[in-house]
Amino acid sequence: MTEGMEWGVWKWLLEKKRVRAIADEARAALDEAEKKVKAAWSDEWKIAYNQLVSQNGAKRGRKNSKAGTKPTPHKMDPEIAVAVKHVQEADDQAYNAHEDAEDAFAEAEKRMSTSMAREGARMALVAYDLHEEAIRKAEALARAK
């Protein structure tokens, strides 16, 4: 991505499939790391996080397993609620940054604009950093259990 911020139109046209494959691998690796970290959480942290996510709607494509029903509210420790809210906000920020980068790349491709592709690459790098930051926040909870 960093290299791509310097490319011209021909280089982007020649390299975009390779860049996409590498970007997808990086995203998948971050997603896997996030899953592993959250799997190490205590049940109490997992329940609180899932409850918070379901209360805030289906952001990030999250949906209730039982369509049309609301989860039974779980009384959670206020300290836990604050902690998981920080993680959830970081997750949403990272996800939104990723989606913004994807939109920028799609628009760049549609317009064949290298300047927009460069901006998309910059946005993707920011999204990766935000995802790593969200994972670190989740790791802090895993250590706190």
C-alpha cells in the first residue's frame, strides 16, 4: 500500500489485483488475531460485549442469531460495561475506516483516478492501524480477566 501511493495509472492498473490480494490477506490476518484475542476473554466479558453490540444495532454486519427477537438483558458490572464499550468503539472505528477505504478504491477504479487510489491506499493503512489498536484494547481485556 505504501508503494502504491507513488504509482501512476499504468502501475495501478498492472498491480491492483496483486495489491487487492495482499490487502485481503492482511485484513484476514487481523480478523483472525481479533477472534483469537476475544476467544480468550472470560464469559462475562464476551456476554457484555455481545450485549453491547446487539444493543447498538447490526453494525459490522452483526446480527442476532434469532431474527426478530431481542436478547435478554444481562445485568453487567458497570466497570465491565465501560471496558467493553471502549473495545466496541475501537472495533467500529476500525471497521468504518476499512469501509471508507474500500469505497475510495471502488470510486478510484470507476473513475480510473490514481489520486483517488492513492488516497484509498492511505485510508487502508490508517484502517489497518486502527484495527491493530482495537486488537490491543481487546488484548488488555483478556489480560485483565
